[in-house]
Amino acid sequence: MSWPTEQDHPPAGPALRAWALAAAGSALAYVVFYFLNGWLFSTFKVSENIAWIFLPAAIRMVAVLLAGWAGVAGLFIGSLAVMLPTLQADAAHALTLATLCKRMAIPS
């Protein structure tokens, strides 16, 4: 894994708006597809947290490919958003899970 360079940091000025929109769009897409997955494929669940089909996995790949680090930031925010009940009950556990979800999305 390579560390971010100066080019990978969020830009300033008008490009910042595009970066923020990409991050927000990635987060929103992750949250929407997470709940859509729960609604559409509830019969394909193995257990409460395991399902045969998981639509947000595709969103992770597409967000990183199209938006780069903005997509990674959006995925982290989206992961925190869907884990809000867990975050309120056990913050350390939820932050660890959100970080792991984001780590799986980072290209090597």
C-alpha cells in the first residue's frame, strides 16, 4: 500500500466542492444500498449479520474506482451511519468495524 501523496489530499477552492460531493455521494449510496439490501434480500440471510448477497460490496468497489480517496472517505462516513445503533451502544467496537470496512475498500 502506498501512502497518500500531496495530490491525494482534499483539494482547496472549487475542486473541494467536487471532492465533497463525491464523498457525500459515496456515503449516501452506501447507506441506501445497505438498507435496500436488507429489504430485498432478507430471505437470503444466513444469520442476523451474514447474507449471501450484499449490495454495498459493489458500491465499495465503484466508489473507490470512480472517486478515489473521496470515495474512501464517503464509505467511512456511510459505514458509521449504518452502524449508528451499534455506535451508541459500543463506540469502540463500531469505530473498529467502520475502519475495517473502509480498509477493505482501499486499493492496494
